[in-house]
Amino acid sequence: MRTLSVLLFSCLNALVADASAAVNRSSLLAYASKPRVFVLSDISNEPDDTESFVRFLLYSNQFQIEGMAAVTSTWLKDRVYPEQISAVVDAYAQVVDNLNQHTSPSSPYPSADYLHSIVKSGPAVFGMEGVGSGKNLSSGAELLLNRLREPGDEPLWVLGWGGVNVLAETLYYVHHNFNVTEAARMRAQLRVYTISDQDDSGLWIREQFPDIFYIASMHGWNQYGLAAWAAISGEEYYNFDVGGPDFTKVTAAWLQKHIQIGVYGQEYPDYQYIMEGDTPTFLYLIQNGLGVREQPDYGSWGGRYSLVDPSQQVPYRQYSDAADRVVGQNNRTYASNHAAIWRWRDAYQNDFAARMQWTLPANESKANHHPVVVVNEYADLTPLVIASTPDATISLDASSTYDPDGDSLSFRWFQYKEPGSTDWNVDLQIPGLKLTVSGDGRRAQVTIPAADDVCDGKSSNESGCWTLHLILEVTDNGVNPLTTYKRVLFETTNSTRSA
């Protein structure tokens, strides 16, 4: 009997392994381009940076990671811990082969050796103490400088999880050692997203170089609960929007069950204050069909941000928090910067759990893979832009959408009004699309509003007409359901030409 049980168990394991290996990797979601990313982390200040690194490397097949530097911050002023970054990479090294079984051959995960080679340090002093005349560049700043000097048009995203004096060092050096044209070219490459100001160098950068594309939540000293990023998991700790988001998927119990598993998941520590406060910086860049990285006002898993000064009177490219209006799980409507992140929590936590399953051996993994969304035969992850006129009716067909695992799919179409306007009362300004959806959700008919509504002259577009955003959200029914999106942009002009 025992022999029969062992045989049955072995056969079951083989079947599971075969099922996991059966997915056609060429059918998996692919990425036409990868954003260049350079992370600055005050790792070891508290557990959340390590947590964010564990998640970050699970998405490293979507990024071209250019550097990972250990830095100081207001809570870690005189020490840096690059070895803690390396420890996460060591754990990643044990599972990268497993991960590569679950990604398109065109978008492989980077090798652990490469990741180890780009772990660097910032100066072991606070903020601007490490910046100025006669100071040698830290190893982190040297690498960042080299990355900026490389030719190419692809922007470099600097993600600030702690202080940003490595960026300040680099900019100071560039300003004093390169001609005006070359210095401006290097600054034009930069895209910065910081988790609040965690030293005094962020303010210096924005004052000295207002032309740098810079996303940051602005708030009073130590008032972190006001920042958008806190919505990753912090509504109960900071007491905002309580009852709106579903807290169950950010609890210690959920993380223990779904994330702290296997060799790699064991590297994920218990949280001290909130889970992963730094993670929104790269959730913003996740390629899932929702976000558009050059358009912070469009919204993404990492939040939504608007220009602080949209007047264009000065070359000022700073973005800060914008609000979304979201119906919470308690059926109340919340209007807040936090809602722009927590509205996506179910999807981004399921995604994390699914990717952690990829790290497991095939005979242990409950592997799931993302739906591939195709609308009007357009399969790219970038928005589908449709030129239209008022009152036009447009057909959208997602019937070619498929799931690589053969899972059943649910389709949800909804208008995302907030990206179209800077007005707080967006519902009073952005006209509504008339939407008719087929029974299975795969097809939709969209009617553009009348000219008096959609082309009322209040839009900042040259046409005087609003750009209207429609989102298709497609979710499978896997063990950890995965979601892919398609954003459709209706560019309306007040013309007699047919759509």
C-alpha cells in the first residue's frame, strides 16, 4: 500500500511538473522595451527596503537595471549596507532558472552575476555632506555618471527609496565638469521618482535643476501618512481611507502564506511599520498595459501625479500627488491621493503572489501567467489611440485576447476620468462615455459625447476637446488571478470628418 502511495505521489508530481512546463513561453506576455532603472536604497534602516528588493527582482525581466546603490537617509545617517542588497541577489541566484521558465524568451531575467556587479554604495554621510567641491564621487555616483554618459535616447529612471545624495553628487559633478549643452543632455535623460524627501539633497536638486523630470510626494516633515506611497499598505497604520481598501492582502498572515515561501520568499522579512513603502516607485513602471511612464497623470499601480506648475512659464518638471475617486469595499467613495494606489491592490498583490510561485520548483509551483490582451488586433502594451469626432460610435473588439494557461477570463471596461483633467471635481468636467458591453465582455460599443460636452474649450489640448480614457481590465481565474490592461485613448476633434 505504501509503495502504491509513493508511486501515485510520484506520478502526481510528474503531472504537475509537466503541466507547469507545458506553457508555450513564446505565447507569454512580452515587452517591446525595458525602462532603464537605477535604485537608491537606505536598506537596513528598517525591513521595508529588503521587502521591496525581493519584489523588485521578481520584475527584473521587465527592466534594464542599471545600478543598485546603498545610501543613507534621515533615519540612517552615517552607514550604508550594500551587503544587504547582495544578500537578496544571493537568494535570487538560487531561483533565477525557475523564474526564466515563466517569461517570454525575449524578456529573460538578468543573471545574478550581473546584478552583483551593479551593487554599489553612496557616501556614508547624510545628504549634502557628501556633495560639493573636493569630494570624491562614491562608487554609486561613479556608476550613475557612467550610465548618464552612455549614448542613447532611453531615459534613466532613478528610484529614491532613501536619500538621493548619489544623484546630487552626480549632478554637481556634471554641472562643474561638462559644458552646458552636454550637462543639459544628461539631465534630460533623468526621470526621478522618490519616496518623499529623506535627506536634504532632494530639495537642492529640485531648486538647482528644475528641468529634471521629478515625481515626489510633498508634505510636512515626518508626515508620511500624507504621501501617496503610504497607500501600498498603510491605511491602518496611518489611519487614512480605512474601510476603502481591502487590508487582508497586506496583513502579516497573507504575506506569510503567499510571499514568505520557498528559498526566495524566506528572504522577505516581517514588516515593522508598513509593508514595502518604497515599492510604488517601480510599480509605476510595471508593464501591464495600464501605466504610461512618460505620463504620470495617467495613473498606474504606482499612483497618479500631476505637474506642480503646469503653466510652462519656467522649465519646471516636478510632479506631485493627484487624487482618484474610488468606491471602496464598504461602498463609500474616497477621493484621495492614496486611492490612486490602493484601488489596484488586489491586482498588484495577486501579481506578487503569482510571481513568487514562479520561484518554486516546477513540482511545487502553482504557476499562473498573464492574459495577453488584444483590442482591435492591437496587442501592444502601449495605449490604443483612436481619433474620433463628437457623437461617433466606435467598436472595440477584444475577442482575440487569450490566456497562455487556457484559464477563463473576465472582462471589465470602465472610463478612467481623472487622467483627463487637473480639476478636483473631475466628474463635473469630464464628460462620460456611453458604453455598451457584450454578454461575455469581449466586445464594446463606445459613443463619444456631444460636441458641446467633449469640445467645450476647457481642455488644454490644442483641439479644445477632451482626451477620454477607457480601460479594459482582463483577469484570469488562476490560483493567484492575474490582470492585464488595455488603455484606449479617444482623441476627439470638433470636425465633420467621420471617425
